Amino acid sequence: MKQSPPMVVDYWVTTYLSRLPKDRPLVMVDGTVPGWQAGSLDLHFDHHRPGGMAIQIDEIPHPQPLPNHFYMVTTVVDADACSAAAWLQLSPECLTPEVIHRLRAIAWDCDHLLVPTDLQDYSQFAFKAVAAMKLSADGIIGELGLPLDRKAWTQEQRERWAALAFQRSTEWLMDAARGECPWPGA
């Protein structure tokens, strides 16, 4: 039986059309780069459009076939975008009801600062998870040797930091969903 090549994902965060990579498919979540049109191999999920759902993962069918080598793109790194990116990459076996509740609660807390009634049992968890993801992203600043004053960052520095924060938080959520580490904030 022929084995599929491993999935290779590079993370990208930008609001500039000219800065989007063009060498492989894009999977864009939780936003739309102004002027961008999805190509035939691209996937696009943006719940911020008129009539969109409250959180991104509620709009993404699962399982969703993904290319083997692609860019995971968002316009702003936040816990909703990371939850959506994790949702897309997790296998159906990983998406147990418990994992789905946790990812949805994180996304709700991020975008709305509260969770709906059906997720109330996850309210404190989500609050702590979002805070832990923000702290993790802040830690990347020193790791990259960036100035503490974000206003002093170049566009390249901002995008490098955001892409790494997007990747690490998404991978943290995926690892936790697979039981390989504690959830953020636990």
C-alpha cells in the first residue's frame, strides 16, 4: 500500500496581497486578505463576512481534504484562527466531543469574550487557554530578539512574529487534542 507523503504546513500572517506566497496552495482562515481571490487549489474560510457564523470552526466542514504542502494563512493571529487551523489539520479520530467543545470554547472566548450556554462548563478553561496562548506569543518576542515596543517593528518582523505565534499556538492545540501535552492554560 502506497503511503501518502507527510503534510507540510507553513504558517503565514498578513493583510497585504503582495506579501502572500504564490508557490503553493493557500488555506486561509478567519479573515480575508483584501483583494485576494482563492485559486482552484486554495481553500478559504472567513466567518467575518456578512451572514457568517459566530466562530470560524462552525463554518468548516470536517474532514476537509488538504493539500500535502500548503500555507495556512490568516490576517490576524488569535485563538479563533488557531482553533480553525487546528480543526482543519486534526484527524476525525482526534475530534472527540470533548476536543470539539474545547476548541469551540477557545474560539468563542477569543472572538466574543464569553462562551454560549452550551459551553458554560468550559468558560474558565477557555479564558485560561486564550491567556496562555497570548503569553506564549509574547515570549516569542524575546526569542526573535525583537524590540519590546511593537511600534518599532518592521512589517517583516511583525509578520515573522505573527507566523511563529500562529504556528506554535495551532500546534499546541493539536498536540493537546491528541493527548500529547496539556491544553494551553492547564
